[in-house]
Amino acid sequence: MSFTWNTRVYFDQADLASIQFFAQVYTQAHRCLEHFIENQGIEWSQWFQHPVHGVPLVHTEADYQAPLIPGKELQIKLSVLRLGESSVKFQFDFSQSNQVAAQVRTTHVFIDRNSHKKTKIPEDLRQMLTPFLAPQPD
């Protein structure tokens, strides 16, 4: 299963070549993540400002297959690539006009806010994330 967020590429996200500036995919991926979390019934503060654990990024990467054009609709599909004991890896597929234009992958680790040491993913969040695990190739 995946989560899809429909948005667009805005004028202020473009560079002088009239295509989306490369770093904007990270902003849009994060916005998609925020919409995903809220769509699952989790309050924003329960993920981003939880008093016991934090969920910082530890790795990001992006691949670009086609330019993203300002003014056009954009679909971002979020799926969970890997769910570890203390980390989760998301993939965001960016499509315009039914063509995949970019992929962003982010890895987040759950940490104890006091010690900054990794901690297990809380069971309620694990249960929320599990249905979004992408099928693994054989």
C-alpha cells in the first residue's frame, strides 16, 4: 500500500531554466510525510515534537529522471521501503503527466530525546507504518 499526495510545482520552486530547483524535492517529500502522518490520525506534534522520542533524518538521496515543470500537477507517492528496529526508510515517487520524474529516499531513526541514543520504534507507530511496506523483490 502507498499514500499519495497531490500538489503542484509552484513558480517560486523553479530555477532559471524554468524547472524545479533540485533541492525542492526534499521540501516536498517532507510535506508529503507530514500529510501522510496526519492522514493516519497521528497529530503532527506526536511525530515531530514528541516529549520522549525524536525522529531525525540520518540519510537522504534523490534520483532525477525528468524535469519537474512549474504550474503542472504533481503526485507524490510515499511508501515504506524498510522498517527496522529503530529506523524507517521512506521512498517518495514524484510523477508529472503519468511519468516518474524523481525518487527521494529518506531514512529516519527513532532516538531518545534525552540521551540521543537510538530507541525502538513505538509499537503504535510500527503498526501504522507496516501496511505501507513496499513489496520486496525476490
